Amino acid sequence: MNNNLNKIKTTGFNTPKDYFESFDEKLLSKLASKNQLDTIKSTGFNIPEGYFETVDEIIFNKVENKKETKVVQLFSWKKVAYTSAIAASLILMFNIFNPSDELTFDALEMATIENYLFDEDFLSYEIASLLTLDDLNSDVFTNTNISEATLEDYLLDNTNIEDLLIE
């Protein structure tokens, strides 16, 4: 069928000779002579007598006479509410009677603790008041090995080089 479309050489539409050259003149001359338009007496559309007065009653009678069909809903709200309540109670029961691993201080990441302290705006005096004398023992600080790369990263991230050069 598609092969036949390639063989068609003409569109099948024909226009009279000199149609487009004289179209404007013919149109303007018909518009200028109002005689033809004045002879038209009706629009060609007919409406039955008293149609607009009775159309409301006819429509309402047709709508009221229709029998209501019984609709069976796929999902009733009661069933959804019951199912949701059962699911929520099961989740709550499993969380209460089967607790997950206890959260310990060792399980926290150091970055989480640092972010908490930074966000809460603790002063160094407040943190120092929480430490005991055993925590502040000088052996803890002297036996800690800090690599040069770690120290360099800390200085680059937390200090201003210009301030260090001036001091």
C-alpha cells in the first residue's frame, strides 16, 4: 500500500485558470454590492415553537427518571483505616519488644560530636568544666602521636596563614 503512494504525481486538486489573479477583485465586488446580502431573509436554522421555555423541564425529567446504579467501591475507607491501624500497631510492637542495638558513645563518629559542639555554641570554659583532673593529665597529650600530614591539614583548615606570618 505504501508503494503506491510514491507513484502519485498530482495532488488531485484543480483550480480554474486565473483563479488566484482575479479572486481579490471578485470578492471585493461581491462585498461592494449589498443586493445579494439583502435578499437573505432567514438564517436557515429553525427552532421549534416554545423550545426555550420547555427545555429545562425536559432535561430535568430525563435526569430524574434515571435509576441509580449500585456502586461497589474497591477501597472503602473503613478497610484502609483498619489496615493502617494494624500495620502501625505491628511496627510499634516490633520496635518496643525487639529493640535494636544500644547506642554507645563509642558508636558515635568524631565528626558528629564535633558538629554537635559547633552547632550548640559551647564555650571552651564550659567544655573544660566537664573534664576532670585525670582527663587533663599531661601524659595523655604527650603520648599522643600526631602525624605531620594531620597537623598540616589542621593548620590549613583552621588557621589563617597571614596571621601566622605576622605573629
